[in-house]
Amino acid sequence: MTVSIWQAEDTQPIREVDVLVIGAGLAGCAAAYFAAQAGRSVVITEMRDVALGASSRNAGFMITGPDTYYHRAIELYGHANTRELWALSDKTHRYWREFAKQGDVRLDNCGSMLLAESAEEGKELEAAARALNADGIDVVYHANDPLKRGYFGAVEHPWDAAVQPYELVWTVFKASGAELVNNNEVYKVEQTGADYVTVHTRQFIFQARYVMICTNAYSQFVHPYFAGKVLPTRGQCLVTEPLTENVMPVCGYSDYGYMYYRMTFDNRLLIGGGRKLYKELESTSEDRISDPVQAYLDNYLRTKFPDVTAKVDRRWAGIMGFSVDGLPLIGTIPGSPRIGFAVGFTGHGLAFGSGVAERAVDHLLNGASAGILDAARLG
């Protein structure tokens, strides 16, 4: 969101803060938590309110691993890096479970299944399962469709879960102890001295010792460094009225991650995805549904779940931040070592959010290695 000269004339009150986190989603609230654990005083500034972006518009899948099948990740990133990503995702889920217990967050240990929409994808799943098992990761491979809905095999992760993401983010925020300044758009971030960063927002001009940018899809609007590195990408969902039966016992996703579905905690069927044929249309930061994608989801509901006769009750969209190589980005702005960031989660914020945030905070405050997620890899 932009800020006009009438809304803020650069005469706002100046506030000195220790660590300023920009963005109150999963990553931002986790970053605030880890900064506080490091003994820092933290303020979060947010253009809306806690978790009102993609962090509470997703399907709530706690699925382990990167945004590509395991054997393909090895080809793309290398074997050691892929194992590092898996371990980081596993660590993230341990954190989420700890937070969920603290805040009485609804969480269903239902597991997940990668499902094949074609025989070709079925072969990919078999190869992924073999690679996972070879690394000691005990997934279950199904040569046929365990759900009997026309799929061509599955890889089951029994330890994965479904969570209520809005409740989770609020719990992480409360655990951080951070002060929140909401409804407060940012329009300029710059390191203006060796020891502090000036952040212009609609309500205040912050002078911070450290700044952590956790704005994901909206990062290019906060700092030009992210242009061409983190791409806004719209995701869409629908949910039915409550059903009398549980028609989806796990978190399911298929078509190489382009489709996903689960039951909600009040027994509705949620279906999301559908942007595969409409990538250009969905490469946007416009937060609204689009007719072609919703029609695709409607057709998927009729085709794969013909036994579901309940009406669609709600439709929504959320804007994800896709990195250009599929991995999150950790680093500091070139020439501005006190401006750090954790962005580019590529639809896998629940898979990596807290682990990435912890590593990003350590990188900013202590110069710790960002590992494979170091944004310097993009040049």
C-alpha cells in the first residue's frame, strides 16, 4: 500500500527502537520472537494487522520439505543442501507444535499425501519416495490411489499436520512480547548511519538499530532490492458448507503442488490452487478472486469429490511471495548491513517460516551463516 504526501508529510513523531520488524505474518512474528529471545526489545509495524495477509489465507498445511519433489530438489540444489532444507523444515514444525501447545491452537496430526494426477506424476512420486527413504525419511509409498478418487499413487508423510494458521500466528505474536503498531504503512527504509536505520511509516518515523523485513509478497514495495527476486503470486481457495462426513482424511496435494485440499476443523472441504493454467493472470498483488481460477476449483470439486453435494460457502485469495529459484531468501540489503530480511517463501511459509526467521535474525544480529538460503546466491 502506498502513502500519499497528505497522509504523511515526513513530520511524524520520531521513535527510537532497538529492533523493528516490518510485517506481522508468520515470518515477522517468528522473527520478533527470536529477536526477543536474543535479548532485544522489539517493535512490529504492519500495514494491516496480525496475520491478515497470506499467513491466514493459506490452507494451513504443515507439510515437510521444499516446494518440489525430493529427488528433483536434489537435482536442483544438491544433496547436502536438500537435506539441510528438510532439516530446517522439520525444525520449523517442531517450533509450530510448541507454539500451538502454548496457545491452544487447533492442530490435527492427520498427515499428508502427495497425490499423482497422472501416470507420469505417479512415476515422479515413486522416485521421490525412493530418494526420501534412501535418506532415512520414512515416507509411505502407495502404488495405487489410497483415497480411491482417481489418483495415480501417493507418497504419505504420516507426521505432517493441519493447523489453524490465524490462531498460530497470533500465538507466536503474543509469545514474542513485541509491541505492535498496526494500520501503519511503510514507504521508505534506508540505513542512514553506521548504527541505525530510518524507516518512514504513516504514523511514525522509526530510528532503529536493526530492521528485519518480513513482508514476503509485498517486499518490492518496501525496498527496491527485492524487485525481480520476490514475485507476488495470487493463490485462491474455496470452502464448502459443513459436511456430514470426513471426505479427506489427510492434507492432500497434487499436480506438482498446484492443487491442495483438506477438511477444516468444522468439517468443511477446502480446495485451493488452480493457477497452473493462469500463471500470467495470477502473477499479481491484487487481493481478489478471479473467475477462471474459481471455475477451475469448482470443476475440481465436481470431478474429484462428486459425493460432496454441499454448496460452496466462501471463496478467497491471498498473495504469496515466490522467490525466483523456489527457496526463501535470507540476508541484508547490500550496503545496509543493519537491514535484514526473511522473504520469498514460495507458498511454503508453514514449512519454513520459523526456521528461516530464526536463521535470519541470527544472521542480522550476529553475522551467522544463512546457508543455502543466503540471498547472495541470486547476485
